[in-house]
Amino acid sequence: DTGEKVNTHIITLTRFLTEEQIKHKEATGDFTLLCHALQYSFKSIAYYIRRATLVNLTGLAGSSNTTGDEQKKLDVISNDLFIEAMRSCGKVAMLVSEEEETEIHFPQAAGARYIVSCDPIDGSSNLDAGVSVGTIFAVHKIPDGVNVARKEDILKPGTELVAAGFTMYGASAQLVMTMKGSTVNGFTLDNGIGEFILSHPDMRIPKSRAIYSVNEGNSLYWEDKTINYFNSLKQAQADGKPYSARYIGSMVADAYRTLLYGGIFAYPADKKSPKGKLRILYECAPMALVFENAGGQAVDSTMNRMLEVVPEHIHDRSGIFMGSYDEIEKVKSFYK
Ligand code: AHG
Ligand code: MN
Ligand code: MN
Ligand code: MN
């Protein structure tokens, strides 16, 4: 036996999706095609992020979006790439994006049954510093008997999502996805062959870990409960040590670390932002589905299960606490 062993039993995302489709006898293949379009958009967004400094794609686009954020050039480009991928796959009837004021219909996609909500670039304030950012997606299905997708088909609790996930563009691109009532699986983009490879099957978040992730600069605006909870983490714990603080400022990157290491990520509602900052449809709900399916929890600032929060409008916001099962139990005890 000579030389290095090459693993030839690699599970690409394509193979994974094909095997999933075979397991679900009722599947038509539409969801698989949608996922192919999603992964294409992640690859192309990753490509432009990596080249941004070299091809003048850093900085502002000069416009703002509906939720008041200044758009970066890459927010706009990634949004356009994502929309075009969803339009051309023929399986998406309607799309909601952070960067689009209203929902977009794709009437050419005859018979399409899916609705996708997206945050094309999460953490875009970090782009020009080359810090990790991400793309978030959430997939709803149009109810049987409904022909044309309507806004009310997504203004529903996250428990109705059929799939959700995100890609983090870090040292490598990491795709994490889950389906309703299923496991969470993580894939790493192999740039050499241009494929996402299953690297983290059946991800489970550790039950607890002494790490917290929150923009503590906002503590001036926090309610007492929030102040008391985070202060408690800075006291000596059972092992005599306080928690560690980690805050990247890209929710996807902070959440991905939390998923792997355990602990908590929070963006609480506060006196300045009584409804929180993060948006329900394309930030809070998809992350909540991932965390719950990985054995963790996600709740809003009133300690309601995040997946049961119903947005009234497509860009509605919520406070959010997500993380290890035991840590969210601790948060609840401070808020009760
Ligand atoms: P986006 O870049 O999609 O607008 O999202 C920004 C969000 C999220 O990525 C991050 O957790 C949070 O804003 C950071 O906000 P602060 O700068 O207020 O901490
Ligand atoms: Mn934004
Ligand atoms: Mn975001
Ligand atoms: Mn964004």
C-alpha cells in the first residue's frame, strides 16, 4: 500500500440532494432544482466577495434599502445574482429580499410552488474589512389549491418553513441547511472542484458553553432583564471563570460559531429598537429553524419561541436569543 489515501466516497451537495429526493417518494425534484440554483448563487456571491478589493467592488452603492440600511455595492450585486438564480430555476414563484422593498413575482415560472426569502449579504458592514459575511435563505411552499403566490403565504410562523439555511463566506464557504423536521447538515465549498462537500453531517449544538455574543455597545439602551442576564455571565461560574465574549458583527458568522462551539448569540429588542434589529422572515426564522433542528433553541425578546412569531409585514423585525439549549433556558429564567 503506497501513497496517500484519497477519499473517493465524497458526498457532494448534488449527491446529498439526489439521495434525499429518492428517500422522499412523493418528491417531484423541484426542491432539488431550487437547491441547485441556491448553491450556484452562493458560489457566485463567494467569488465576487473574494475579488471585491481587486475589482472596485468595495464601498457603498449610494442607496438605502427599506429597513434603512445603506447598501454596499456587494449588497446590490449579490441581491441581483440571487434574484436571477431564483428566477431562472423555474421553481420559485415569489421572492422576498432584504434589498427589495416589495416581494417579487416570477410569473414565467409556470407551476412553481416555492417562495424564497433571502438576506443576500448578512453582515455587509464587515465587507470592506474582509471579515466573514453570509447569505441567509428561507423556503416556504404555496399551499395546495392556491395558484398564485401571495404575501400571506409567507406571513406565517417559521414552523411553516419547508427548508432554511445559510452560507458563511469565511476562510472557506460553509453551507448549512436543514429541512422541516429534519437534521442540520454542513457543507464546505471545495474551490478546486467547485462543489459543496458534506463536511458536517447531522450538526448538533453543544448543550452549553460559556461564550456569549451580543453588541454590548447597546447596553445603554437595554432593559434591566437584559442587563442582569449579561452581567450574570461576567461573574464566576461553577468552574470559577466568567464567560468569554465573541462578537463578529455578522450574524451568520456569529451564529455559525455558536452552532459549532455552543453558547449564545443575541440581538435583543431595546429602548432604541423596541422591535429589535434583525428581520423575521430572512434573518430570525431561518436561523431559528437551524438552531432548533440542531438541538438548540431560539426565542424572541418576550421569550416566545422564535419559530412561532408571525410577521405582519415582510420586513418586520424581532429581538432574538439563540443558542445552546441550556443557555436559552437560563435566559428564560432571567426574563420570567
Ligand atoms: P445586514 O448586513 O444583512 O443588514 O445585517 C446586519 C445585522 C447582522 O449581520 C449583525 O448581527 C447585526 O446587523 C450587527 O449589528 P450591529 O452593528 O448593530 O451590532
Ligand atoms: Mn442590510
Ligand atoms: Mn442580515
Ligand atoms: Mn443583508
